[in-house]
Amino acid sequence: MSESNKQILVRLRGLRKHFEVKADMGRKSGVVKAVDGVDLDIYKGETLGLVGESGCGKSTLGRCILRLEHPEAGEVVYNGTDVLSLSRKAMIPMRSKMQIIFQDPYSSLNPRQTVGQIIGEGLTIHNIGKKSERMDIVRALMDKVGLRPGQIMRYPHEFSGGQRQRIGVARALALNPELIICDEPVSALDVSIQAQVINLLMDLQEEFNLTYLFVSHDLSVVKHISDRVAVMYLGRIVELADKHALYDNPSHPYTQVLLKAAPTANVGEKPKREGVKGELPSPLNPPTGCHFHTRCVHVMDKCRQHAPALTDLGDGHMVRCFLHSDKIAEDLD
């Protein structure tokens, strides 16, 4: 299906989220531009992978979509509704359509609540069914995610890490949402458990027609679960493409670095780290122009002064780099 025929569930335009950093005595010492002018579409029924180094703004972007963080500027349009313009009261029914699975399966669960209370809390808040009916829904959800319904009265500390993340998945499903933000949902789990949770998410997506924004720094996991992949660097999307196009033909120098540095499953084969220069700049003081120019082997003078726009390479493959925008301009001439 072509990009034009896909239904856009979430549309982000010019999204910006900045955090003030306080020094001694509460004085402002700087601003972290966690999300710095992001344009992005998420299509209904797809899994969009969002990758990048720690601190690049991935999780903040997901939280802005849910309005857990309120952006300074830009648009978040969910199925035609401007989320950022809604009042607190109007956001209540909207929240049932958008849920999140958090990274840490322990700290995201209330240790004073039973599993039944945790999974059923959303049902209670939205006044869905009677108490007995809510418990039936919770038991059905527990069975759906691979937990025994008989464990409904247990507390989070009585479960393993993988089981706790299944509780988080069941909680996210309770209100029958359309969109789930998966914020590094397997990064805190053992590798064998990661595969189980990923396969569970994929099965649930097919059964419930879910849409995922899957945030991760693990390129192998993202390749396995995603339909498209967006690469983020210091608050900006630098490349966006179908997963096969991105992994087979990465076009941004940063994407190329990420893929070369990724661990390999081949015994005795070491990651190829050609092209890596310097350390990740501080988000408090990002480089001017293209944020990646301080680490790029292809840097040009214009990269230091100007920020390139996203360039369409065709078939929805977008890249933010002068190497490609200049080449396209030359081809048009």
C-alpha cells in the first residue's frame, strides 16, 4: 500500500519540548531541547520504530503524544483531533484510546496495589462495568498476556520481571486502545524473556488491530517488530524509512554509524565502527547547523551553519542531510 493510501492515526508537526535546567538557588542555567521540531506521521495498524542513543528525546516524544509532557510548540493530531488543545476533562476519553507500556516493569507498578487493581484501575476511572464485570475483564486480560487469572490478588513483588511487564501490557490493553506507546518495554528484561514479550506484542497487535510507537535503542529488536523506522538524534528525526530500506540502504551518516556499531550475532565477528568521531554532544549545548556535524566524516562548511531539511528520496524514505538534498538538486538541474 502506498503512503498516500494509508490512514494517518497520529500526525506531529513542528513538535518542540524543552526542559529548563536549574543551577544553584534555582537559577536557570540552560535549556535541553529534548524534541526540536519533529514532523512525523504514524499510520493506523503499523509499528513505527523510534531509535537513537540515550538522551536523544525518544521517550519525551512518546510522552508528548500522550500529553504526559506538554510541548512548547507544534501540533499533535490524533485521528483528526488536536490533542494539545483539549481541556483536562476532554482528555479523559482521549486517554482511553492512547496507552503506554513503560520501560521499567517494577517502578511503573504500584507496590501497594494487587494485580487486579493495577490492571483494572483504568476500567474504574472510566466507570466501565460493575466491579464483578471489571474483575472478569481483568482475568481475561491476564489470561491473554500469559498470566494465570488465579494470581489476581497477588502484588507486583511476587512476580518476575517478565511477568511484571506482562502486567503492564495487560494494563495498557484494558481500555481497548488504538495506540500504544511502547517505551523501551524489553530493555530491562533478559534476552530470552525479551523475545517472549516481543512475540506477545506482535500477536496482540494482530488480534486487536493496535498501532505501536516502539521506542528502543536495540536495532535488532526494532528490525524484528517494526514496519517503518525513524532515527532520532539530539531531538530531531534524521532518517525515516521502511525497515528494509533503512537497514539495507541507510542514507544518513548517523544511521550508518548506528548500524555499523550494532552487535552482531556471528561468532568471532566484531562490530565495524568506521566513521565514529567524538562523543555525543551535550543536549544542553548542541552543535549549530546539523547536530551531527561534529561526528560526521562527510561534514561540509554548510553543515556547521545550517540545519538541513528532511529530503524525500522516494517511497517515503526521508533523510535530513545535505549530501542527499544537494544531489537531488543537482539531478533536477
